[in-house]
Amino acid sequence: MTDPNAPSDQLSAVPVKLPAAPVKLPVKTVVVRNSFGQPVIFGMEWTALVGGQPLKLARKHARLVRATHFLLVGAPASTVGCVQLEKQYFAQSCGIYSAAALFSSAYPNAAVACLVRFEEGGYWMVASHSGSIISETDRWFLDVEAALEALNSIRLRFPSLVVHEGLIASSTQLPAWLNSKCSEQARVLVLRTVRRRINNRTAMLALIVLVCLWANWFYTSPEQKATATKENPAQRWFDALAQYGQQHPMHRFSDLMRVMTAWRRVPFNPAGWQLLRVQCEPVSVDWSCAAHYHRQHRFALNQHLEAVKPDGWEFHAVALDRAMLTWRLSQAAEALDFSQASLGLDWMTSLQRLSPLFEHIQLGLASKLSLSAPLDAQGLALDRPAGLPVWQQRTLALKGPLRALTALETLNAPVRWRSATLEVGNISGQELTRSALVVQLLGDLFEDTQR
């Protein structure tokens, strides 16, 4: 990774030295900042909790392993993640977030895993089941063989395990579930016994801040105060919604078709290599894609696969018998105007009509957007203007034959896809949905409640 002495406000990964503890903790912990400047931690010790009062049990376990930070994830099956961080991370104003928890919340259904190779060196692996993080994951490995061996042991427990793989060159190329604004549910908590040590310093800093704010207000001119009281709450709300729309771009049917069109350029039968799957994930308004290959016999060489890659794509040798072709699609998304109501079309009926064409369609419960109300000059939340649409989102997962994707043109609702995966060779489905080219889509569907 990078220089261990680098300051924590840099965008690169920062290894964190862990003090000795009475139980086994991860070999390495790394903190990386995403595009929002939020620190995300890779490498925590996760333990399943049994019994009532999970939060009380989580704190007890954290104290037992001498952790400085902990996080409780999952319900009703709960796991607690613990880590020992240096003092510099106690005063993070924006908090510290768990990469494992962000992954489990992005893929809350079934058994899923993620294997990420950092360009600087090292492999990070995590796995979750129904939103709960599996023990002995959220770990670092020196080589891919050790990481795959750990994944195989998890696959014995969960035969239907789906593995997402990726390459991280820098914090600007993080997967979408890491490069979005972090959910507060993934924010690690400082153990209370640690907080007591810094209470006096925090109180003193708070007092200084309050004195500065009071002095600033006292010496503010009447004209400036009048301007502050006359600020336009509606415009502030429009600006906040516009910013949210830019940070959460939507994917039209034509954008999804651009991804599918790129799949047609993937070499399906290169000499000596077998195509396993194609994975694409959005990065802002672009898409990052990778085709994964397995070497079929000992006479196959990397040069054979590299020779057939399309122009503009890149070749990556992952291991002796594994390789990837990667590429990027630009401007394949657009911002949604959240200040305007939708047309009020019956998108749920559209999904019901699509269901015979897919192996399964899963729709989650509605939840509010992670959007905070804008604040006035005094730090108070501005009232939401009357008539402004109230948007909510639902997770949406589809699995079915590649040929069925053209039917998604009839889905009349804004959707932001988080991943698109093409599985090759594993025949799935029954009768109408039976195919050897199976697509899995995972995303979020947006709807407004004022109709």
C-alpha cells in the first residue's frame, strides 16, 4: 500500500497498526477515503451474536477484545465488528465507515461475496448472508490464491454464493457501493470507555466553537443579518435536490442497452480460454466493466487472450489460470430532477407483466432518501416547501435470460442500477426463462408519494 506515515486526510490507503489483543484480530486494517472525503475502513473482526439485547452484547464483546471502535450489523441475525484504531481517528468529524457494512447493505439478499485487488498490492475479501457479515471475512490477503481458498471454504457453507470482483487503482475508482455517500448504518461507533478519555478535550473545543459563533453573530452587521433572514428556503431545497440528483444519476433503458451492446464485443470463445461472466458497475455517470476468463488447458497463454481484446480495452492477468478484460463506458446515466413529480404511471403493474419473462423479480420495501434538510444561517433545518414531491426508493433485483432485457423498456419508473452481471454457461431457469446466458441486475427504483 502507501507510506504508513502519510497523513489521514490523503486519498490513498493508510495502513493502521493494531496493538496486541487477547483474541485474534485482522492482520491488517486500511482506511481509504471515498469521493465524498469519507474515511472507509477495510479489515475488522466480525463475530456472530447469540441472545437478546444485541447492542449490549456488542459493547461487551468490544470491551473484551480491547477494541476502540465497533459496529453492530444485521437483524435478527446480528454480527459485531471490532477494530483497534489510533487516536487520530477518534476525532473524525465526518465519522468512519465500515466497507464490509456498506457491502452487506448494498447486497442485502442471499449469500454474496466481494474480492477486490488493490493496484498497490493485496487482496481484500468480504462476504455476507442476508445482510449479516460472515465471520472470518473482511480480511486482507497477500495473494489471490489465499483469498480464493478462503472463498472456497465459505462456498462450502453457501453453495449459491455470488462473488463480485474488482480492481481498485485509487479512491476515485471505488465500486459504486463504496463511492456513494456512506449510510449512517455503516458508521462505526467509538467505545464509550474510550470516549471518556477525550470528553474534556471535546468539551473545551465545543466551548471555543460556541464562543466563536457568538462573536461572529454579535459583530455581524445588520445588513448581513437581514440577508440571512431573507434567504429563500424553496431555492435551498431545490439546490439540495439537484445536488442529490447529480450524486445519484439514473439509468434509462438506452443506458442499459449501451451496457448490453458492449457485451456483444466480449470474446466468447478465445483459444484456450473460457468466459465465466461479465460484470459491470456504475461509477458516477460512467460504467466500469470486466469480463472474467478461466484458462482451460496448459497450452493457453495470456497473449492468446490479449490478442483478441477489442480496441480500447485492457488486459489483466489475475492469476496463472485467471484473467480479465476491462473497459469503461462514458456518460451512460443522467440526473433525475427530484423537484418534479413523476408521471404517476403504474410501474408495479409493469413489473408484474414482466415477471413471466424472468426467473425472479424481487422488490424491496419503500424507504426514504438519505437526504438531509438544508440549514439556515443559524444551523436550523429549513421547512420543506409545500407541494415539493416526497421521493422514496426500493431495492430492485432481477434474474433472467439475456434475451428478456429488451422487455425492460416498458418499465416506467426511474431506476439506478448498482450492478449488471452476465453469467455464461450455467444453464438456469425453467421453460420460458431457461438459458445459458443469465443476467442479474441489482439496483434501486425511485417513486414519489404525491400522486
